[in-house]
Amino acid sequence: MTENYTFDTHYKNLSEDYNTQNNTTLTLARVISQYKGMYLISTENKTMNAVISGRMRFDAIYPQDLPSVGDFVMADTTDDVTAVIHAVLERRTVFIRKAAGTSKDSQLIAANVDTVFICMSLGEDFNIRRLERYLAVMNQSGSDSVIVLTKADSANDVVSRLSELTVFGDKYPVVISSAYDETGLDKLKKYIIPGKTIAFTGSSGVGKSTLINKLLGEDIQRTNALRDDEKGRHTTTNREIFTLPGGAYLMDTPGMREMGMWTDSSGLQDVFSDIEELISLCRFSDCSHTVEKGCAVLSAIKSGELDKTRWENYLRLNKEISYARDSEDYLAKKEQWKKEISRKNKAMKKNKNRF
Ligand SMILES: Nc1nc2c(ncn2[C@@H]2O[C@H](COP(=O)(O)OP(=O)(O)O)[C@@H](O)[C@H]2O)c(=O)[nH]1
Ligand SMILES: [Mg+2]
Ligand SMILES: [Zn+2]
């Protein structure tokens, strides 16, 4: 397969700097798919398999230290069969998912995504609390979010569903779409411009792959027949980037059952600006919003101005952030402890040799 990518000047410059600083002649490439330890990368003129260098594997502590789909990497492509990735160039955005609940695992889903289409079906799947979560996670990633409401052809109460979105004000563009009757495709295409990477995310079965197919104009993605419960099945097993002839990138992401928050609480501010505003109006600056007189949050819930489930979702997401922060501290301490032990071991060995 021969591709003809043109990377943007930002990454071309970074790659030249890398080669100068490290006295190497590595090639700039983009990771377009990943399966376990295997990568598929595209240079400006070819697509090939790649693995990471032993050094890179050895040095990696966190999953984020390894290449992910969307990364721009420096690779040795002299071997025609398999390239070797030596470095990841600085990411513009990172889409990290933290598995919710008690797990400490985080997963880098994609790098360098400019715009995320957060897809939600106008059918049974429609859930404003889930949308809040996706928006918050995507805000953390640094990418711009567009709310894409899918399957408009089969929806019946679009008006009431749209009214639920008014809590976000006009912070996020909303596109009503249908891959079946092609509603809204023109609006989506406005975001798909050369050089930009657009990721599709949202629950499994909402129609992401079908939309991507439509936009690509050919049946590259596999889609799955709808089950009665509208959930669909997990069809996209790994993340993959598709390049449009004009030079834009479309990325499919697998259906994610859990979409936890990581350590940066900035993601919440935009999604819940009304709540943050209310909190600033509470009479006491250390208000716990549970029993206090003059609590603006409690009175807004009472008056119906603030939906209680929205408040609870806000609390839940905040809690996840503190949990993620704690576990990061824990990992850092563990790393410190490992270093300490290896230092002591070395010192002991030295002493042994001496006596
Ligand atoms: N009614 C309707 N069904 C759709 C539309 N787009 C996709 N579907 C169906 O929804 C199911 C899941 O689609 P798929 O693209 O695999 O969803 P994904 O898991 O988000 O990638 C399939 O049965 C599709 O045929 C649409 O615009 N309207
Ligand atoms: Mg899919
Ligand atoms: Zn309060």
C-alpha cells in the first residue's frame, strides 16, 4: 500500500530538531493503528509494520510513555519489513481513559486529536449524564468537542432531547445527524479539514463506524447489525486512523464501557460552569453543600433550577479525579521506593566487592 501523507510543518520541524540533537537520520511517521505490541505506521510515502525499540520498552514506566494511535514518532525504516520506533514526539493533545471504579489502570486512547465527535444516539442510548462524562474527559484531553447526535431518522422526541442540552449553553457545537438519510453530514464535513485529526467516540452501537464509512465514502469499517436492545456489539477492536484524500484523519475508537476521569479537574469547569458559578455564591466559602444555610447549590436544587442528578454526577466525577490523583501519588511513591532499593543493592554489592 502506498500512501502520500504530508505532515504539518510543526511535526516536520520537531523531527528535524530530533535528528539534529540526537545525531540520527530517523524518519518521521504517524502511528495509524496498534494491536498489542505491533504498530502500523505511515511515513510520508509508505505504510509499514513497526515495533518499539528495546530501549524505549525498557525506559517506559507509564502506559503513556509508549506510542499510541495518532502519535508522531521517529522511526528507523531502513528495514523494509519492520520499522523500529525510537521516540514519540511531543503530543499536542492526549486522550487518556481511566478505567472507572477501583482499577488504577489508565489507558492512552489516542494522541494528537484536534476535534472529537462525541456521538450519542437520539434513540434509547440518549443519556445526558453520560454525555457530561464524555465532555469532561475530552476537555481534559485538550481536544475540541462536538456533540454529534446520531440516528436522527429513528428518533421521535428530538425537541425534548435537544432541550436537555441547554445546560451546556453554547459551549459545544451540536450536530444532528443520520448516516441513513445523510442528515447533518455537510455540517460534520466542516470540521474535517486537511491536517486535522477527528476522533469519533461514544458508546458502542451509536453508529460511529457507519458515519465514518459514509464520510470516507467506502466500506472500510465493519459495522454490526443492531440488536434489539440497541447496544450493538463491540465491532471496533482497535483504534485506527483513516486518511481522507484531502489529508484529514478520521479515527475510530472502540466502544468504551468505562470512561473514568484522570487527575486534571480542569475538564469539569466547562461542562459544569453553572454549578461552579452556584458554588461561588454559597454564603460560606467552605460550604459542603449538604446542610448549610445560604447554600446556593441546595437552593437551586430545591427550586428546580439545578437538576439533582446533574449535581450528583458532578460530585461523582470530582471524586474520581481525587481518586486518580491519589493513585498517581501512589505510583510515584512506588517508583521512588524501587529506585531506593536498587540504590541500596548497588551499594551493598560495591561493599561486598571491596571486602
Ligand atoms: N437508524 C439508524 N441506524 C443506524 C444509523 N447508523 C448506524 N446505524 C445502525 O446502528 C448499528 C451500530 O452501528 P455502528 O456503526 O456499528 O456503531 P458503532 O459501534 O458506534 O461503531 C448498526 O446496526 C447500524 O446499521 C443511522 O443513521 N440510523
Ligand atoms: Mg464501531
Ligand atoms: Zn453550598
